[in-house]
Amino acid sequence: MNQTTNPTSHRMFIGAEWVATEQTLPVVDPATGAVVGAIPRGGAAEIDAAVRAGRAALAGAWGAVDATSRGRLLLRLAELIRRDADILARIESADVGKPLGQARGDAAAFARYFEYYGGAADKVHGETIPFLQGYTVMTVYEPIGVTGHIIPWNYPMQIMGRSVAASLAMGNAVVLKPAEDTSLSALHLARLAEEAGFPAGAFNVVTGLGEEAGAALAGHPGIGHVSFTGSPEVGALVQAAAGRNSVPVTLELGGKSPQVVFADAPMEEAAATITRGISQNSGQTCSAGSRVLIEDRVYDSFTQDLAARFRALRVGTPDQELDCGPVVNAAQQQRIQRYLDMARRDGLPVLAEGSLAGNVPPGGYYVKPVLIGDVPAEHPLAQEEIFGPVLVAIRVRDEADALRVANATSYGLVAGVWTADIARALRLARGISAGQVFINNFGAAGGIELPFGGTRRSGHGREKGFEALYGFATLKTIAIKHGV
């Protein structure tokens, strides 16, 4: 990665200050491969300064803000995000490479997270517990302290929203380390938080490399909780670093999510949803339904429908607003290509692929969506997260076989079940190892209110919904002896 010491308009936000560094990291346009700017290359010193700013905020102005007022600040921030929705969408579209229309949806969800948690800030209640005569016992939820948030590059706004908003709602101070490939929306959020009136140190953004700033944040002794979304390999490193300080970690580590289609499914809706689910954001979605398990007696007809839909998919620049934009960087493009080369080497049939628009820039990181058929359940393409617009089709005999294959990976994030038999759907929903199961739909339009997280190699802890608030709080029991 090239470095530059040229002045940059992008600075980190620590305490109440916008901070530059001598070394910077390039901002690369995935649509062209060209360097279009730079961000600061923060490291351990900047992380330490941000943590200290957060602790000072908790000891001062931010710690004195009551829950109702915290909620109002979050609601104000939601209003500012809505005001700047088009700016944020354009930032995200250019930074990640996703079509502008998809980025606009992300901006709307971004605002909704702060709106949702703003409304919830003063509604997290403790309880009283029946105990011995002469005692009153109560529980209260309190902030953890300074929380660390390490955000990936695929959905920066949405993942910031679900993590940062919940933590702030509970009264914590936040240190955010966005992905080095996609930091610009995080820096814009810092400007909006400053405008909304958050006290100095309540919200801090440090940009930099994962192995430098991210590692320093995960292992900092002043952090009380770490939230990480990314690969299982890096997640294990984050958990080990935090564990040295006995700090809890919320991990969302991706998936190999199955979509199970039975002969009595609503076929057209299933095919449209499955195609959209794997092509959205060029397949760079942790919860993407990247395996479709099809009952054998409808396998041929259903894959023919999917193939027709894949052939209609088009890939282009973000402003063309086609089905897919470029993937985020050259490394991701090469990773996806290695899996496609493996499929061809192993003789797996390519049933269909999308097409590139005729005028895409030659240096961009474009990948055509691909449907691959008759993939054995144990093949790497059916076991490993490709993180691209690649859908693998697998034959299953019946319900028992579908359950076996659905659970035959090390992941457990999301699953979809398509059938008119509600009893069968519920049996599978209970039997599949996943944090979310959708019946005759997939994703529920993002479902900000729906707790989200994984099992097994997909991680642990829950984000989104009211449940996320408890992960950013500590429960204290108070026992008062007053006599009878």
C-alpha cells in the first residue's frame, strides 16, 4: 500500500480535535483503481489518545448526560444523517464501489439506527428482586466505559450504526476504527456528531491499518468492550487481544448461509430473492445466501430460472446503478477469481454468469456474478466464504438431507427456508444452526429491530434490536438492608 506525506483534507477525530498524521494511507476508487485521496495512518499513540479522551468524557460532560438527553442527542444525529443522506450515499458508493441506489438504502438505514437507539436510550430498566424480609434488592444497568468498534469495509454506515448507536445510547464513550479501505463515511459521521453537540471525547474516530490501529484498540487496557465484524481469522486475534484484559467481545465473523428451496416453495419469489441476495453489494455481505440447497425433484427447473436471472445481471460503475458495482479492492477481486478458477479446475459447471457494461474503466475491480451448479456439499466453494457474487447450487433429497447439508459448514449466521409446509419450515428453523432464520423471505429488509449475530464460527453476541443494548451495559445488583 502506497504512503504519502502530502497534506490531506481528511483528519481523525479525537476528543474535540481534528488530528492529522505524518504518514497517510491512500483512498482508492474501486471503480477505476485510481488513488483519489488520503486518510491519516493512525496507530497506537492515536488510539491511546482517543481512549483517554473517552475516559475524560465519561468523567466529565458526557458522563453527566442523563438517558433522556442522550436519546435526544442520538435523535438529533439521526436528523443530521437524513439531511446529509445524499452526501453519505455518494461517499459510500465511491468508497465501497456499490451502486448509488444501494448506498442510498444504507444511508436511510444508518439514520434509522440512531433514531431507533435514540428512542430506546431511556427505556432500559432494571428490576426489583424479591428477597429476604428487611431487604430491598434492585438491579441497574450502567455504561461499560469506553467501547472499541472495529468496522469492516462492506457496509460501513450500517455496521457503524448498529454498533456505535447502541453503545452511545447506553452512555458509553466510543472509539471507532473504520476499515482502511472505507473510512470516509466514519469521518463524516464524526463531523455530524460534533454538529449535533456530543461532548468532546464521547465519539472518536481513528483511521489506520488493522494490524496497527485495530490491534492497538483491541488490546488497549482502557477499553471495556470490543465490537468486531470481519473474518474469523482476525476475529480470533481480536478476541485474544481483548482477553488479555478480560474484556468482553462481540464478534460477527461472516457466514456461508444456506437458502433451502423445497418443491412446494413460492418459486418465483424465491428465485428473485435468492438472486438479489447474492448480487447485492457484489456479494460482499456477511449474511449473503451463498448456498442454495434445492430439493432434487425441482433442481433442474429452479436452477434454469436462477440461470436466466443471473444472465440478466449487469455490472458497472456505481453511478450507472446496475445490479453490481466493483468489489472493494484488487485483493478481493483476486480472491474471488481464485475460487472461480478452482471451480473450473474441478469441473463444476458454470450455469450462468452476468455481464459487464461496455464502458467500465479497465482498472476497476469488476467481477461478474456467477451461478455454479451441482457443487458437492463438502467442496471448498460450499464450505468457505467467498465474499463475492458467487452462488453455489446443491441438490438435496428431502428435509433430513437439507438439514444435514445446511449444518455441514463451520458457520452459523443466517438461513432461509422456502416452503408452503409451515410445520416443515418450523422444524428446519429450529434445527438449523444460525442466529437468524427467515421463512419464505430472506433478510426482512435489513430488520434493524431484529437481533443479529451468529453461532459457531460466525461469532457470538448480538447486535441490532433492543438486545444489543444489554451487550453495551453492565448489570449491577444493589441490596439494601433496612429492617422490617
